[in-house]
Amino acid sequence: MLDAAAADRAITRGRIVTLLGVAALAGLYVMAVLYTPTERFQGLVQKIFYVHPPAAYAMQLAFVMTGIASALYLWLRDARLDAFAEASAEVGMWMGAIVVITGPIWGRPVWGTWWEWEPRLTFTVIELLVFAGYFALRSAMREPAERAKFAAVVGVTALVLVPFNHLTVYLFASQHPTPVVVGTKKPELPPEMLRAFLTGFATFTVLYLGFAMQRYGIGVRRLLEETADAA
Amino acid sequence: MRTVLRAALAIAAKDLRIETRNRTAMLTAGAFAILVQLVFVFARPPGEVSLSLLAPSVLWITFALAGLVVLNRAFLLEREQAAIEGILLAPVSRMALFWGKWLANAVLVVAVLTLAFPLWLLFFNVAPSTSLLGVYGLAVLAALGFTGAGTLFAAMTARTRYAELLLPVLLLPFLIPPIFAGASGSIRLLQERPFDEVAGWLRILVMYDVAFLATASLLFPFVVDE
């Protein structure tokens, strides 16, 4: 099932996709600086929003993919699914790191505090902690098949936690700006802003794919080394 | 269905019988629950932060931490002399094993809660009222879902070398929604707010219980299969 040549191919392809993503990110920065208007009340700091929500989306995408790959692993017991679940979770951790770093940078001038215990930011932190536990458990286990199985159980359970995560966003008073793109029927953003915003989402999807493919290849290689050591 | 129930009850009875004989979980978790409360009493400037203000938070922190102590023990017990293998060899479904272990854990966590609750009333000068029954009820409700996820995770961490370390790290993020809902509901109950304001939190707790008990019971067979 595990194949070293396929792993190397995944890494090479992942590099190409990541380069595309990085180029798109550079384009997104140019767009944000030169093309979009400056928001009247928040000023330049608003431009962080071409990165912050897309990173949050990429984190959620990554963790959901981990959950799906985990469920499939429990069913099919294919080590490649475990390698992908791990890869996706790790990329998700980094995307989450971008969210919790860019959030306070925006929050300081706009809310007046670096950190606000605002539901969505809080639950990003909780998601990160869930996956910190996921990696702690992985690191404590040596036997690949058992590690994969246990990690998959956590991955699926983490997926069940996600709706509770989102539920709270709507139930609790929130200081977070309400979504203007998804929340209303007609987008009210100026078209330039909307285009840059959507470019951000596309860019982070490509970046997620590129990173996850590379990390998947590395994961498969590691699994091969482990089984070679054991034999 | 009935055989599953009977097997689950037998497993729970076994765990609870072991507990009534050596009382390790109750003694450690009970003492621990008291200590957590004492730490809160002493970790505050006495004249400045009133105990009644801290009371609801302390109850939920105590509950979560003491619950972890109970859960940690559940599968470490089975690891001694590889007792779990005896159960796995028995013609008992894995589902029944989950429900049995869960029931024993839930009973023990509720027992520790029942022990800590009057002490909490005493230590934190909580005014006696009928809404305290509601607070206790919220805690019991939270305990059901909490032990569901906890039983699943404890079965896994007990198989590693760092069980006592891993379980809190793995489980606590999953406890934040029920603790949040439970504590928010309790605060409103203690302030004698109308029931409408508690209903939403109650609903979250019920949904959490259903979701995590169902998930844990479905995933548990994967954790114990060889």
C-alpha cells in the first residue's frame, strides 16, 4: 500500500502546487495594497481580512479533511489515509496559528485589546488544542497501526466537536464582525474588496493543498522508514 | 439488545464492586475535589474577591478536574494483570463493554460530585435555595457526556506510557463546551433568573450528551479491538 516512489511524487507535486499558492499569495498582497480601497473606519489594518478569514477557513477545511480521512481509515485501514489525516491536521495547526496571530494584530487597533475572548477566536484556540492533543497522542505511540487507529478515533471525535464550536458562535454574544459575505443575501462589500476576499479563499485552498500534499509524502516516507526499522 | 444491557450492567457492577472494596477513586477524587476548592480559597486576596462571586466557577473547575482523576483510573485498573484481555475474551460485545465502563465512570463522577457539592456550599457560602437542585442537575447532565468522551479517550491513553499526562490534554478541549454551558446555566440559576435564560444552556448540554455518547459508543469498538 505504501509506495516510496508515490510519496516522492506527492512531494514534488505538492511543491509545485505550493509555489502556485505562494505566487497567488503575492498576487493577493498586491491586490490588497494597490487594488482594494482603504476601509473608512478601520483604515489599513482592515486589509488583514484578506488573510485572516481565508486562513480560518483553511484551518477548518484541514481539520474536516482530517476527520473524513480518519473515518475512512477506520473503515478501510489504509495507512495512506492515516498519513493524509496527519498531514492535513498539521497544515491545519499552522493555518490556525495564522488565525490567532493575525486576529490580535487587527484586534489591537479596532477593539482596543490584543486579545478578546470572542467566540470564534476562542474556538479557533480550542480547535488548535484539540489537535495539540491529537499530536500528543500520536507522539506517545510507537506501533504504526495502533497509532493510526487511535489518532483516527480522535480525528472523528474532533469532527463531532465542530458543530458545537459553530453553535456557540450564534448563541453567544459576539464582538466579532458579523460575516458580510456569507451572512447576507447580496454581498455588500465593494466589488474590489469582494474580489480580493474571494482571491484570498482560493489562494489559501491552493496553499492548503500544496502543504498537505508535501506533508503527506513526508508522512508516507516516515511510515516506510518505521516499518523498515521494525523489520 | 437485552444481552448487551445485561453485559454492560455486569461490567459496571464489577467496576463499582472493585471501587467499594478499595475506595481508591472515591478517596483520591474526593480529597482532590476538596483540595481544588481550598486552592481557590487561598489563591485570592481574602478581603477583595468574595467567595460567592467565585463559587460557580469553582464548582465547574472542581467537577472537571476531579472527573479526570476518576476517568484516569478506569482503564489503568484494567491494565493491571492485563484484566482487559479477560473481558475481551468473554463473549461480550464491545458496545456492551463501552456502556458498562461508561456507566461505572458516570456513577463514580456523580458520586464525587455529590460528595463535593455540600462542601462547595459550605466553603463558598452559597445561599441555600431550590435553584441549587438545578445546578446539581446541570452538573449531572454534564457528567453524562463528559464521561462518554472520557471513557473513549481513557481507553486509548491507558494503552500508552503517559496515560495520566495524556488524558487531560486530550480530553479538556472537549470539555469546554459542556463546562461553558453548565457554568453559564449555573450562574443564571444562582442569580434566580427566569428559566428561559437557562433553557438554551440546558439544550446544549443535552445535545452534547447525545452527540458524544453516540460517537463514543460507535468508536469504542475500534479502540479495544486487537
